Amino acid sequence: MKKISVLQVNKFYYPHTGGIEKVVQQLAEGLNDKTNMDVLVCMEKGKTKTEIINGVNVIRAGSLGVLFSVPISIIFLWKLKRLSKEKDVMHFHMPFPVGDLGCLLSGFKGKVVVWWHSDVVRQKLLMKFYRPIMEKFLRRADVIIVATQGHIDGSDVLPKYREKCVIIPFGVDPMIWEKSSEYLREQIPTKRENVQMLFVGRLVYYKGCDVLLEAFRSVTGAELTLIGSGDLEAELKERAKQAGIEDRVHFLGAVDDEQLSRAFADCDVFVLPSVLKSEAFGLVQIEAMAYGKPVINTNLPSGVPYVSLDGITGLTVPPSDSKALSAAMQWMVDHESERMEMGRKARERVEECYRMEDMLNGVLKVYEA
């Protein structure tokens, strides 16, 4: 049977880091042998180039730079129009205004699949201009994929397109799955003086790390490690110093895969304190849960509280509520047996709901349909 020809479209691609970029790479590499797939993205800045990455053909359209998180690329529109002529399906990842516009201008007559990752939350000025294009593009789309029901219910946009939506949960990265399985087989329980709390993510406005540090001030019997870099790194380090907790808070910056794996293995609790629905899922939740770690997350109107479940695989608190977050962290310190049981159920939830094979098969079925 002839393979379906697919063009996957996003802002950026590996080695650019981000949750969406990780999903695009997983789909491209995971479905590369079952489809004829190319990937079209933009350069953050620079001239157009084409390269093969882990067997995937990646076209990076030249860009003048990034404005309001959107690459400025005229050649992207031309590349999209040309490449679309050879494809059965074009698969777009949103939000990406240039991608929406490119599809509408391309004259493409085939099927359009959208993976809706999150609403545009902060760029309200941009939305005034983008909203009409986005709505027209969503009307053009044949299928809209979301990772949880929360993506639909919490969106300002998707409810009117509910009949087009298909829920396909994300899958835990195969390397994380393999390393976590090895860790769980070989782990030796040890009694430690302090419970180890872990945050992983970019140090940016919507991640809520300022709330996390404020909450941690009154937590006893614990240490906190933050992995990641971003615009707020220096400010957060200064906050920790002023709060007098710098001896219990460790900033590791960006780390490699081996260091990240070790951090998941070494922690007792994973904390995702995000404050805005820009955090639409939190892939790091399922990575921590694969290691059998309970999660403290926030009750955002997005997919976040659908991943780790309150009272089952962790605790869920109101966003931006430092007192509630502090109480949840202290509860984890004070209730060791319950904490460990939540971790066991977290691993079971990943096994049941967040397998990479299920995500890839779900997307392939959408293409075939």
C-alpha cells in the first residue's frame, strides 16, 4: 500500500528545546518509516537550510529573527506552497500564525491536521490581528488533535470546533521510559534527611517559579532543585537569596539527558507550579511520573490537572497560591507512605495512558482516516 505523504509544520525543530518541538520530533522520527514525512520549520535567524536529522528530512526556512515569539520568514510561505503540492496531509502545530497564513495562501487541496497545543495567552495585541486568520484556518482544518479534554474545555477558541477534535494523549519519551524502568528495577530505598523536590522547565513568566520559591520558604525538611534556564534565572536566584533559602535551593541550569534522568531518579516529589494556561499539558509531568514520582501541579483551565490527578498520583493546588503550594509540599514531606503510594500510582497511570506507541498509532490512524 502506498505510504501517506505528510508535511509536518512547526515554528522550530530539534535542537531547539520546548515541549512542542519535542512532540514534533517524536512524531517525525516515530512515523518516518510508516509515512513519507518531511518537516518544515523556520530558522530562529539565518538562511534557509535542509538537513537530515535521525533519518528525518528537515527544511528550515530562512528567518530575519523572532518577534512576539513568531519567526519573521517570507520564504517559509513560498516553501510551504511548493512542498504542499507533493503531500496528502499537512500537519500543523498551533499556535503558529505564520503556519496558519501559509496554509490559507498555499491553495492546498488535501487534508489538514492541526495539533492544538495551547491558546495564545499573553500576546493580546497580536491576537487582534491573528484571530481572524486563526478562525479561518480552524474552519479549514479537517481534524484538530488535543492531548486532553482540558485543552477543549479550557480554551477560549476550541469549544465551537468540538466536533472536529480528537483526543490523543502525549507519550513519554522512549529514552525516559527505558531509563525509568531500569531505575525502578534497581532502586534501593534509602532514608534521607531531607525530601528532595524537583522542578524542570524554562525559567519564564508562566512557570510560576516565583510562587514556588515563596511557597518553599516555609517548608521544612526539604530541599528544592530547579533545572532549566530562562529570562528570570538571575531574578529567581536573587529571590532565593533574599528569602534566606539559598542553602536549600539549587539551580542547576540547563542539563544534558543523563543529568536530567539522574535528577528524576534522585527526587522524591516533582513540582509544576505553572500559573497560566500557556502551560497546556506539562510533558515533564509524565516524565517524572514514569520514574514513580508523585506530582504537585496546579488547577489550570488546561490539560495540566488531567495528567497527574489530585489525591491519586499527587496533589493539585490553585495557581498562584503560595500558601496552598507550601501546604502541599509540606504534606509530601510529612506523609512518606502516602507519598510513595502516589508515586506508584503515577507510574501505573503512565503505563496505562501515556505510552509513545499509543500516541504514534493514534496520529497514524488520523492520517489514514
